[in-house]
Amino acid sequence: MIVSRLNRGYSARLALAGAMAGACALMASPAPLLAAVFSCNATGAAVFPGARVHVRCNPGDGAIAYFALSVANSDASRVLSLAATAVVAKRPIQIFFNPNDLSGAAIGCNNNDCRLIQGLELF
């Protein structure tokens, strides 16, 4: 009887600790802010050394046909690899981006036809 009460208390504390850890992990994860999702037929992937990697979509999301990421970003090589795979395999990708973020001009991502990549998913 005493053992069962101890086990229930331990299980409740363990469940609470797991829930707290999960909540902290969700709060700490970098979620894209104001992300839009665009399904892209990638027709090109490029590297501009010292500046950016980018993906060209045809058709684009309105006037936005290019999606870029700075080569200074630690995920740039992964983004390029995934984009190149999509181009070669002729598979669609989903691009997560903020349509209001115009800071990509600093890396050569023109405000009139390019947005920064927040996430990429290959289908």
C-alpha cells in the first residue's frame, strides 16, 4: 500500500517534469515569425560566394521568384543541397518566408523579387 502511494507520487512528478521540459523546448525553439508558406517548383539553385544561396521558383509567389539565405548562416549548405535535389529530381519544395522582411537586400536579395528563407521542405 505504501509502495503504491510512493509510485503514484513519483509518476506524477515525472510527468510534470516531462511536461515542463517539453514546454521549455517549445519556447526555446526558433519558430519562423510571420511565416508564409509557398509551394515552389524549383527551376534553379545558385551560390553567390560571400553573399547568398538562392532558389528560383517558376512560377513564383506573385512577383517573388527568388528565395535566399546568407552564406554566413550555418544552414546555407543544407538549404543549397535540398534545393539542388529538388531541381534535379523535379520535386516541389515548400518554402517558409516572411513576405514583409526586406532585410535580404544586404546579401543581394532584391526587394522586388526575392525574400529570405526561414525554412525549406522537400516533398
